[in-house]
Amino acid sequence: MKPVNTLFATAALTLSLAALGATAARAAGVEVLNEGFDNVGALSGWALVNNSIPVGNAWFQGNPDIFPAQAGAPDAYAAVDFLSAANGGGNVDNWLITPVLDLKLEALELYQFDMRPEPHARSIRALENLARARGATVGVEAAEAFAALRIVQRA
């Protein structure tokens, strides 16, 4: 497998009630978090965790010369590159984690029929514990699994 040398975050992050489904989100018209990444250096409540070996650069403001943001100003995105590992060598393992949100627990209120009493894996307490365990692996209170939106591999 080729090493991942560059990873860019989303051009703009908008979390809404999409966890409940696109139709429910549009119907509710509720926006829980909207971060346009206009100033990455002033992100409030976000955790920037660089576990790269050896540690190099942190997340930085987007560079429109590489590619423009999907929305907003041309540099309105958070970026990280191969220099997250010092001098561009080593393993890149750099995280940008949203502030703690209770979206999943709120979404599960719509699925009470599927929830079970503890100690079942689909109990509220089991889900909270899983979020805490994931958070502990990256040094924050709680975290949720995610998927990278763009990965650029260099030969």
C-alpha cells in the first residue's frame, strides 16, 4: 500500500440533522454546526491532534493555489499535508475533531423502537461509552468514527 502523503479536510463543513436523513433535515430546517473554516487558527472548541511520527506541522488555512474551497472564500477550508510528519518523512496521523455534539443521541430519539436496555450494544449508555472510548484514543472527551472526504496519494 502506498503511504498517504496528503490529506485535505472538507472545503466547508456543515453538520445538520443529516444524521436523521436528508428529508428530515430539510423539513426541520435546523442547523446544529456550521463551520466555514474562514479562519482555521481561530476554531473554537475544535481539537487539533497531531499524532504523526515524527510530529510536524498542524492544520492550516486552505491554499486556493492548490485548489479552491467548495464554498465561501477560495481559502475557506482546513488543510493538512505530508509535512504533518516532520520534514515530510514518517507517518501522517493528523486529526481535526469537531466540538462535542450530541447529534447521534438526539437522532436515536427517533428510533426508540430499536433501542434496548443496557447492557445491550444498542443502549444509550453503550453508545456513550463507545464515543468516550473513541475519544480517549485521540485525547478528547468523546469522538465518532468518520470517513475521509479526499485522500491524495503520491507515488
